[in-house]
Amino acid sequence: MQLVNTLSISNVIQMPSVMEMAEWIADNPKLGAVKGLELLGFQTNTRDRIIGPTSASTTI
């Protein structure tokens, strides 16, 4: 994720969306981001807690 941040700040690539970052964190729970969120008080015990409600469930 740090590489993506550096490349996007340098305008080499487009910055990832919040959803793309949330999906990456959910797919890679052992790489440190989940632990960091837990230390900040976020509940990360399920994938849905990391990603949040999907757009399909929030549309009327």
C-alpha cells in the first residue's frame, strides 16, 4: 500500500478509492493495516466491518 501511496502522490498512477483500499486491507489482514485500525479503536473482526455496507444494500 505504501508503494501505491508514493506512486499516486507522484502522479504516476491514480489514487485508489476508499473502497479499493478497504478491500485491500480486508484481503490482506496479516500485513499490518488491520492491526493498526484495531489500535485506533476500529472493529475489524469481519470483512464487512472493514469494508462497510455495499452500495447494493444502501440503495433504495
